[in-house]
Amino acid sequence: MRRSLWRRITLFFGIVCFLFLLNLYGEYYQLNVDLKKVSDFSREWGMPYDLNLLNRPLIVMQTEGVFIDAGSGRGDALLKFYKGKYSKNDELFEMTTDYDPWKWRVYSFEADDKCTRDLLKLEERFKFSLYSNMAVWMHDEGLKYPVNKSGMPSRRRNLVRDVEMQLDPGYISAFSINFSQWLRSYVSKKDFVVLRVNLRGLEYEVLDNLISDLTLCLIDQLFVHYYPHYAITKDKGLVDQVPNWVIRMSRMADCNTEVFAVEEKP
């Protein structure tokens, strides 16, 4: 009797261990597939790539959808998302499916602290996650704001320089976040992800980073405002290349991102 019970216990744990190892093999195989895709994209398109794909998406609660507003300003797109109100400041963004906004996870990023008060009011009203005074960028080491003659943040230009040790009276500092890493940590392929990007010049470097590590493929719908005249990038070629790269990757079979884009005039 005891020997029979012991055999059943041993068989049970043997099956559990087998399933665990099978899952690990599946993750390893998928990672190698992703690395091969990145390498193939790089050779075909002549673009740089990042092999640091070991940070897999965390397990997150399944919801109806995820809306991420990168560059919220005073919250026009958020009001449009929650209330369906028309905004002349953003005619590009328009949800294309029927949805209940209260069932979605919503995240808002805005670097300009002048907008904090308006966004805090919206956060209290709609209960979304707000990252105020936070720039969407490629790292979390901070950026610097240009200011006008009166010492107020200039809306004609955007965050243009990495934070340096010396104090610069023409700039005020702002926090930044590694957006690609954040995205992989907060969403998965099971989520329906809508991303709106309005970064006034930072979008080229940010999108290039999303392309290089395949994070772009986590996004189902992308609404992006391009600002070529305000482009903040060390490689000026990205201004012409990134929009084409976004479209080409979005059409890949395993990506299938729907892209809505507009080029803003100065």
C-alpha cells in the first residue's frame, strides 16, 4: 500500500518536472527565434540591433486592453479616450474599436511639470497611472528641459540633452524612463495595446529602440506624431529611416502592428 502510494507521488512529481522543463525549452526556442529575426531585420534593412532580449515580459493580469499615452500634454487624448470628446489638438488619435475605457489599464507619461496640475485632476477623476515629470526615453538617467528667457519650460522645443554634471542655467532637469524595458515589463502579447506617441522630437530615438529589440511588436495600434524639425537624435538619418522601419516591421507576420502616423509642421 505504502509502496503504491510512493510510486504515485513519484510519478506526479516526475510529470510536473517534465512539464516545467518543456516550458523552459519553449522559452529558449522562442528567444532564439527572436534573436534570428532581429539579426535578419538588421541585415535586410541596414539598421542597428540589440541582442539584449533576455528581459522577457512579466506575467500581467489579462484585461480587455492597455492604453499608453506617451506625451500627454494637458490630457486631450486622455479625455478623448475616456469621454470621446473631440480635440483639435490631436485629430490623429481615434479609437477604432468599441471598448469600455473603465476595463482598460491606462498609463500616462508627461515630462513637462507645467501640465502636472491638469493631469493630476484627470488622474483623480479617471484613476489611471500617471508618470508626471517623466520623459519617455531610451534610459532612466534623466534629461534636460530647455527654458525660455523667463525661466519657464519652452514648448517650442523639447527635452534635448542628457543630464550632465555641470549646472546649465538654460535647462532644467527632468526624470526619464527606459520605455522599451518598461513596456516589456508591463504588457504582454496577450494584451491589446494601444500606444499614442507625441514626444515633439524624441520619437525617432524611442521608436528606433523599440524596433531594435522587437518591443514594437507588443503594440497592436500605434498613433505617432513625427516632428522632423524638432528631431532630437545624434543620427540625423533616423528622421528619414525610422518611419519606414516602423511600417515595414508592422507588416511582418509575427508583428501585425496597425500604424497611424502624421508629420507635424513647425
